[in-house]
Amino acid sequence: MAIFLTKDDKVIVQGMTGSEGQKHTRRMLGAGTQIVAGTNPRKAGTSVDFDVEPIGWGKENRTGGTVSIPVYATVAEAKEATGAEVSVIFVPPAFTKGAVIEAVDAGMRLVVVITEGVPVKDTAEFFTYAQEKGVQIIGPNCPGIITPGQSNVGITPPDITGPGRIGLVSKSGTLTYQMMYELSDIGFTTCIGIGGDPIIGTTHIDALKAFQDDPETDLIVMIGEIGGDAEERAAKFISENVTKPVVGYVAGFTAPEGKTMGHAGAIVSGSSGTAAAKKEALEAVGVKVGKTPTETANLAREILKSL
């Protein structure tokens, strides 16, 4: 089982002909993702050849070789030709809002925005538009989503872990990868990097709800970081709606107050948004919170043994 993304999903890559788009399209194909089209108005009618080497869990059951992916002028044309309902965006920040709106107008079900540095105003506008149209956004400034052994949409390394019993949602890309590695002996249903910007399309709460409803997810790992109140709101949601065990980690215990730390959303003001405050809120509703990623993984492992 999985949430939001399965092996049956057909994927369009917006920005596939650029250097980043080509690099990650090749890796996504290697992980078994069904990439069926790319878009570029200036290169419509052409195709891009990828030398694909199977990577990640189940690679022995996939064949490599050259894969030719057609390029269309618009997402709407690509969808009409292929039936795809998922899009992943690798375009510069200045063009991201237009790319998301184009995907939403084309009727994509899920749009994954990898781009970093998108103006918050642009994100607010395209996220509001997507909500009105019933389209789910993941990102921006995120590694994307991976259902190990099935599909990988974004930049998450597919060879860290295989399928298993844990659902993972994380603000941080690199901590997503580390937690996947720490718990690779157990594996994951789906791992989602939601991004750390002040406005994001998919929140901790969205992922928690989906994992709660997924019969194959036995435990949820939630990674947060300083800044904002997303983790406190997630704690309230957990107390009211989640019956599965949740293990948490909050990055930034040693961060100084009043400074932006890495992500645009990681701003601490006084006691608001601190790692300690988030840890306290989560523990108050029964979430076990680790002091390090390794301790967090060990907590998850111990809980799973007791189920």
C-alpha cells in the first residue's frame, strides 16, 4: 500500500529538457517511475532519450536500456496523449507559479514542486488556486515523494530503503534521507518531504491523515524543525484523529533565537517555534520524540516490536 503515489501513476516532468530535469528524470526512471512525457513549448514534438539503469528496491525485476520520452508543448497536451495525472516541476523560481497553474488547469491530481527559492507570494497564489480546483500540491522546496519499490517523484535517492511498515513525513530533505537509512531494516510505505517554506501544499496533518487511513502503515515518523507552529498543530490533530503510534524528531535544539536557520520557514521568535516547545507539545499528546535522528529511529523500532 501507499499514500498519494503508486506504481500505476503516470508522471509528466515539467522542465524535463533542462539539466536538472534530465538528471532526475533518469533517476526516477531507474526507480521504476512511470514517466510518460515532458513539457517544453520550444521543443514540442521532439523526444529525449535516457540511458536508464535500474536502481533501488526491486531493481532486479526491472530492465534498463534506452528510454525515449516525448516532449509536449503543454501539460494539457501531455495529459491528453498519455493519461497522466501526476506532474513534477523542475523549473526556475520565476516560472514556477505559471508551471503549477498550468498543471492545475490541465487537471493533474498531484503536482510535486521541487524548485527552491519560490517567492512566498507566488506559492500562496498557486496553492490557493490548486485548493480551489481540488489539486494536491507537494512542496515547493522539497525532495518530493517516494513509495519504495513502486514510484519516486522528485529527488529522493531510491536506493536507501525498501517497502515496509512505516510512514514518513518530513520538513527536511536530508533528514528524510537519514531517517530512511536509519530504518532501512524495516522499510516504508511512503516517504514525503513536504518542504520547509512558510507556505507549503501538503502539511504534516495531510500526511498524518493519509497514513492513519492506510492499512499497511503501522507507525508514523514525523520530522519537524524550528519555526512556525506546524508541529504544534500536528500535535493537536494527532490527539484528536490518530490512533497509530507516532514518533517525532524536531531539528534545531541548538539554534539561536531570532535568526533564520536554513529553510525560509525556520524562524524562531522568543519561545514560539523553538524545538523545545514543539517537543513539549508532541510529548503532551503521547508522541515519543527523539533527541537525535538515531534515537528517533530506535524509538520507532522499539514501538514496532511491541505491536
